Amino acid sequence: MAGGVPTDGDRERAIQIVTSKCGPISLNDIAVDRRLLPLPVGWEGEFEHMLVGCNSPGPKLILFNGQKGTVNFNYPQLPNSITNSLIRFPDGSHRSFAETARGLIVLNLFEPWDGPSVEQIPWLNDLSSEFISQGVRVLAVSTDMHTSDADFWTFGKRRGVRFELGRADETFLNEFAKLSKADVIPQTIILKDGRIRGVFLGAGARVNSQVHDLVRQILENKTGN
């Protein structure tokens, strides 16, 4: 590390999770509570992009450039600012997110004008088809205020969407951005009974595989209750 600025090599070597369930993991692949571990100067921004969860809840011992510290992986409950948000559905109904997010749900925050969001649709279709019989719901929510309801629902039909679609106001996305520390789309959030089990930023084969694996692990009860 030169002048306190982490290099790509530093990022890869920065953190190891010392448990039987988690192997070496890069800095951007783990949610770290900065209050639990003093950070060297220049590293603060490295914790802005998070993934929550590492196979099981509870504190984990980590090594950070030789320093010992802990990371807390308890599953956080959604704040009221999210659970009270209203989701609009194609049939014209409105339901609070608290009603919508019961059970195991894969929530995809997306926009119809965003290329990576649109590219995820076939994968989300496949994910829904694979797990729907096991009670997993896939819901994609847009906060785009520039597209009419009629055009938005038509977009879903035109793209062959076979999972649930919903709309919410921009506050919904902003509140999730506070949790993930990343104001980006798409984001995929895995929830079980209103608690966050995983947050995955962006799109692509790596993200898709991580989401699929975590859903499978939860169903097989390998990640705690």
C-alpha cells in the first residue's frame, strides 16, 4: 500500500474469514461494521460496497493486514421506512412491503431503461421457475417515475417477464441504498421473513451464481434460521 491508498493486490489480501464455513474472501465481498474494526488511513471507502452474510450469522474473527477484529453477521431487520413503503402491482392493487416480503423473497431493484437490469430478466425468469415450487418469490421493483404504469406493465409483457413486477416511489430505492451503501442498479436483495440475508450489487454471471447459491443454502437451512 503506497501512501495509505489500497491497491488491487491489497484488496485481495486484506481480509480472511477465520471460520470453518468461510474461506478467503475479498474486501468487496463482505459486509463489515467499521465500528468493530479500526481501519488504517485510506481504507474507509473500501467498505462502501457490501455483501451481507457469509453462510451463517454471528460474529466472525477476521485478519485485516495482520490486525485481529470481528465482523457481525447477524441478519438485520428491515427498517419501517422500507416495510411501510407501498408496492403497486399490475392488477392495480397496493400492498405494503411488509405484506409483500413474507417468506423467502428475491428482490431485484431495477429500471426498465437500464441495460444490465434488462439483461437479468431471463436469469430472473429461470430463478423463479426453479424455486417457485419451494415457496421462493422473485419480485422486481422499479422506482422509475418517468414511465407510465401502462407502459411499464407493457414492458414486462414485451420482455416475457414470468416473475412478479412492482413499482414503488424513489424513497424505496433510496432506503435500500442506505443499507447496501451503494446507490446503484440493479441490486438483488435476498430476504427471509423481513430480514436481509444477502445484498448483491450489479449483474452478470458471478452475481447470478452467488444469488442462486445463497437461495439454495437458505432452503437447505445451511445459513441458520
